Amino acid sequence: MTEKKSQNSHFPPAAGKDSENWTFLTPAQAVDAIAIDFTAYGPQPALFVSIAPLVLGNRCTVIHKKGKATVHILQGKAFVPVADKNLGFYLIHALETAPPDLDTLAEICAKVFQTRTRAGPLETKNIPGIWIHSQMEAFVCCQCGQCCRSLAYETNCTAADYHLWQSLGRRDILARVKKETCPGKEDRYRIWVDPDTGETAQTCPWLVACPDDDNRFACAIQEIKPHICRQYPYTKKHAVMTGCKHTWLPSLP
């Protein structure tokens, strides 16, 4: 269930260990994150049915027939059924063109990402938005290496990652990073590129088998690996949807 909080309240707490597990998103960033979720995982019928009334209000109705729920959307004077494969695009379009209030958007995010959310400002700048809980305090990696072998990570290197490796003189890492400079735009960094062929590696080159167990793997650059890797899987949902053989500690309140 979504936890609602007045926008005038300061959140997350300035002190406390759990504050580091919350990420702030502006409304536009939250909608972008929802769009990424829909694109990455494909049609999610049960989810779409649960959030459609929150996104569309009285412009939709949910019809239950023979054990299946179908979303019908008002077009003209009639409600017309929308196929699951098209509904995600329709919901994103509605969120972009007619954004809901922050509390409703927080509730939508809670359902989409299957985690705790709160509406509240970024207190240092008084910017309204949504706080998303990462659930990472309960994540226990089993070192299966699945994420390093199968996920698309190549465009998620940040300037901060690149500059860190520069400052440490890690030429071995930088040799596998392709810096793309576009006039008038921020530089982009592509990882991990084969220095000889220029092709993106299918498996992370820094993934190594543990010497005592061939079924367990470790990261050769663990302490300075890209931020995207340190964030993974971020939520339980993302872990499940991407095949992570994780374990989780008991849920925290």
C-alpha cells in the first residue's frame, strides 16, 4: 500500500540509515521510469488493470468476464476494449498528457515498481516529486552472475564513472569504454567495448569465477564498478523480471 505524505513534510529523514534507500524522481522522471518498466517487461495485464482507473479516472471502466479483466476506454460516447499489448502505450500517453496529482502518481509508482513510495519534495530545492524505496537493504546477492551475462548495460555508464576511473589511472578499464562526443550535448559513454574489434562484449569482461566454486562469480572491479551495477537490482520486481537468483532478508517496515 502506498504511504502518502504531505508535500510540506521533509522526507526522507535527514538522519537515519534507511534514508539512503530512497530515490527522488520528479513527476516527469517518474513517468519516464514507468515507461521504461513497460518497455522492458512487455505487457503486464494484471498491473495495467490495477492502475488504469488511477491513470484514466472515469475515462475507463474494467469489465470482468469469464475470469479475465479487460480495460475499456471511453472513445466518443462508448467504452471500447483495449488489448493488453496496446494498453501500456495508452496509459503512458495519458500520464504524459494529463499527469495525475502527486499522491495518485505515487500510488501508481507503488503498483508499477512493487515497492513503497511517497509523494514529497526534494527538500534542498523544494521541488515536488515522488520518493521511491529501493528495497536494497534486504537484498542478498548469491553471486550467480546472471546480471553480468544477460542484461543490457552498455549505455548506462555515467560521466562520474568515467571520471573516477580516470582519476585512478585505470587504463585497463578506460580501454573498454567508448566516449561519444556530440556537439551541444553531454558526452556519452558506452561499455564494455572490445578494444580490438570495437564490438560491445556480450558478457561483462570483469566477471570472474570464484576460485573455490565454479558456480559462483565475482566482479574484478567490485569497488569501482559502474553505478548502474551497484544499483542492481534496485527492487524485488526487477530482480524477478531479470532472472536474478537472489535471496531477500525479511521485509522491513
